Amino acid sequence: MQKGIIDRFEGDLVVIEIENSTINIPRKKLPKEVNVGDQIIIDGDHIALDTEGTKKLRAEIDTMADDLFEE
């Protein structure tokens, strides 16, 4: 099992960042509701949206942005 983050969409491919590298997966193999920045779980041929992981990741990014732009 691996966790990855949706980096971008390129035509029929989805670019996924996994451990500081990227892989390309056909868009049709992912759930339709995935968006850029979402965290996913890849378990063999099964790919699922990690809703809780995505929420935590976005909260961490929001905190870092708040810290960066504090007056």
C-alpha cells in the first residue's frame, strides 16, 4: 500500500507524487471525484481517495501559510 498526492492532470493521465517522485496513472483508474491536492491510497490495482488524509494535508498547508504570512 502506498499513499500519494494528486499533482496535476495531463490529458488522460494523472500525475501522482509518491515519496519525492512522480508516477503517471490513467485518469480512468482513479475515482471521478479526485482533485489536484487530494491524497490517495494505492493498494495493488485498487486506488481510493483518502478523505481524512486530504483533510489533514490541507490543514497542515493552511497552518504553514498562516505562519508564513503572519504580520
